[in-house]
Amino acid sequence: MWWTRGRDGLYAKSRHVDVLSDKLLAGHPADREAPTQGDDQREAPSGGERARHASVMLEFRLALRPDRAPRALLLGAHCDDIELGCGGTILELSRRHPDLTVHWIVLSSTPERAREAERSADRFLAALRSKEVVIERFRDGHFPYEGSRVKEYVETLKARLDPDLVFTHYRDDWHQDHRLVGEITWQTFRDHLILEYEIPKYDPDGGSPNVFVHLDEVIAEAKVSHLLEAYASQASRPWFTRDTMLALMRLRGVQARAARYAEGFHARKVVLGGA
Ligand SMILES: [Zn+2]
């Protein structure tokens, strides 16, 4: 990664083609300060690199609020959904924004899976000081049939939280619990940027994400190892494997012109700010 100075500060630019990562990760004023260590101090691009990046897709970047640290709300119907859907992005956000506040809300669990989910969240949020992990007990598989209770619960989140970013389930997910959470998110958070994540599973419902976050191999491997180590209860599931997780990230990486991996999201509504 190198750094280049724009009119309003010093911006991060990926060695590879970033589509959303700079939007998500370099929008906060803290990211406009000079880097102090690690990859962020690498050399400016060579002439060859500049030529290769001459046609880089124009990037969006988040206009995060200047008066406070960024806040993200993560909603998952079941234990492991958040990690599978946006675990790499959370790790990357945490790396870039150690002042990020994360509210990690899982809506259903069993006692065993709740313990696993708490351990998993600890791993994914290890770099952050400000975090909240809540594991609820709505009935797995029955969210649409107790939808009013789920909706009222999410309304309480809106009343006490004010996230900048909301990560939630893909609204066209075939799983009834996932789909309901996606729908309720849009019903509840109406002044927020919402990104819907995808879950690899039995249902062929992945759709075509339209927003991507590039992930380097370290982040992608960390996501997979955290999941496999935290969720022993899922080890017997044929799809809960390293190759499934890496395959989806690799495919999204190809689609996002990433060096290797990416996570894909559905953004139904995005506001393009002024230049
Ligand atoms: Zn799920």
C-alpha cells in the first residue's frame, strides 16, 4: 500500500484495485493523518505501477462524521452469520479504525452456540476497545412467525444506538430468518447506510453483490481460522469448511478486481456526496 496526498489530506491507496475498501476504510478523518508504521509506509508507486493503475475505477469513500469515532451495527440471525458474512470486513475496519465502536447482535442461539459466538466475537473484535456483544434467544427458524417480537427488539436497538454503518442479512436470502432480519433492518434504520451480507449455504441465493471490500490474504485466513476454531459445533456440517469460505471470498475477489479476496455486499441505496 502507498499513500498519496489529495486536496484534503493524505489518503490510503491500495497497491491493487480497491473498489470499496477505501470508501469504507479511509473515509474517517483519522485515516487522513500520516501513517506511522507497517504497510502504510511503503514506497510511492513506481512508474509501472502508476501506469497499471491509470484506469483504476473511481472510488467512493465514506464521509464519516467528523465529530465522533465511527460506529457499526452488525445484525445476525444466528451464531456465525455475522462472521461468515462480513467477518473479513470487520477485521479490516478494526485494523484501520481502532476507534471503531461495534455493536454485535445475534438474535438466536443455544447455550452452546452462544458460548461459541462470544468467543468468536472476542476474536474478531480483539483490536477494538469499544464493543458490545449481545446474544439473544429468539427461536431459530421461526423468525417470521414471531416477527412482531423481532421487529420490536430491533426497534429498541434503534432507540439506543446511532450507527453510521449497518451490516445485515441479504434481503432476498432464502432462509426465512435471514430474510426477515434484512427486511426489518430496512424498516427500522431509515437514515443509515446499510450493507447486506451473504452467507454460503444450501440455498442457491447468493445473488450478485454490487459492493466489494478487498481483503488481503492475512485477513481472509484470519476470518477462516477464527470461524473454524470458534465453532466446533458446526464442524459436522459439510459446507462449514475452509474451502467453502475461501472460495466465496476468492470469487468475490475476482469480481472486484482484488489481488485475491473480497467480501461482497448488496447496497440497495447509496448517496453520492459532492466532490
Ligand atoms: Zn443464519
